[in-house]
Amino acid sequence: MDCLFCKITAGEIPSTVVYETEDVLAFKDIAPQAPFHVVIVPKQHIPSPAHITAENSDVAGKIILAAAEIAKQEKLENGYRIVANCGEDGGQTVGHLHFHMLAQRNLSWPPG
Ligand code: AMP
Ligand code: ZN
């Protein structure tokens, strides 16, 4: 399958991995929007948040757990933001479910 994040989880495209479990991988975003910016993805190919089902929804909890573990590991004591863009209006550009994790700057709300 021609999917960028499947290629990254398979190690076919290099990435800077910061955290990995059996089910999820977190790696540095190539175009960081904050001093700390990683992308957390399931190793299973799920196209977007809209493709979460009763059968695969456990992965969403695993991604949020990964973020909490990464925050401890990276000592992000001042907090962080996790956000998943979905579809065209959501600003999604890569068709493999991912949560952005941003930290180490004061993030504005609401987002643009
Ligand atoms: P989104 O626009 O929400 O779909 O997020 C896709 C993210 O993937 C963007 O923040 C990109 O900077 C990031 N990205 C694209 N290609 C790579 C890559 N090869 N390695 C790491 N991050 C990437
Ligand atoms: Zn994929």
C-alpha cells in the first residue's frame, strides 16, 4: 500500500523515533510547529479518525497513553497538546491516522 506512515512504521522510510510499543510509533514531525512536535500513529493502517470503529477503537486509547508516557519520558512538565486532523476541512494531509503532540511553547486556542 502506498502509505507514507505505513512505510515509516515498517522502517522503509527513516524517521526519528521517540517512542514505540507493539501497537504504536511516535516520531518527530518533519515540519515541526512547536519546539517539541511528534506524530503518534498506530502501526495498523487506519485512514483517519473517521475510520475508527468498535473493532479498532482501542488504538485511540493506546495513542493517548503513548502521549502520557512520552510526556514523562521527555519531561514535558508544562503540558502539551494532542490533536488529530480529520479530512479536508480538518487539515489532514496524510491518510493514516495520526495524532500530533505539540509542546514547549504556549499554544493558542482556538486553533486557526
Ligand atoms: P496532517 O497534515 O495532520 O495530516 O499531518 C501530517 C504531518 O506529517 C505533517 O505535520 C507533516 O509535517 C508530517 N510529515 C510528513 N512527512 C513526514 C515524514 N517523512 N516524517 C515525519 N513527518 C512527516
Ligand atoms: Zn498507512
